[in-house]
Amino acid sequence: MELDKNLYRQAYAAYREWNAAEAVARARDAGRLSPAEAWRQYADLVEFCWRLAPEPSAHQRREKLAALERYYEAVRRLGERGQTHGKTA
């Protein structure tokens, strides 16, 4: 698999910028974060990572949907089995 060099450079530049800002914020706010603020920062980091994550390929989407269908089919069969044997799932 060949990397998109331009996309990699953009992502790496965004990471460096975020990392520098994060280091400044950590130094400035050392020991002063409330739990709510720490959670907000964590949520911001997760959102940042999601923006960098590439879209799954068509094959990956098909595989995931097939796995979900197998899972829900197994859950449905388990529920039916419980009903035929007098138990609830």
C-alpha cells in the first residue's frame, strides 16, 4: 500500500502544531485542571484523532456490515431459542 505523501505531510504538520500547543497548555495548566476540563480535553483529543482517521474502504465497510449481520442473527437465534425453552434472553 502506497502512502499519500501530501496527506501524510499535512497530517504530520497538524500533529506537530497540536503537540506544540498541548505542551504549552500542559505547562501552563499543570495541576489546575478540574475533572470536567480534563474530560473536555480528552474529548477534543478523540475528535482530533477521528478527523485524522482515514475513511474505511468499500471492502472494509462490507466486511463490517457482514460481521454485524452475523452478530445480530446470532442474537436473534439466541432469543428464539430462549423463547422455545421458556427463558428470556
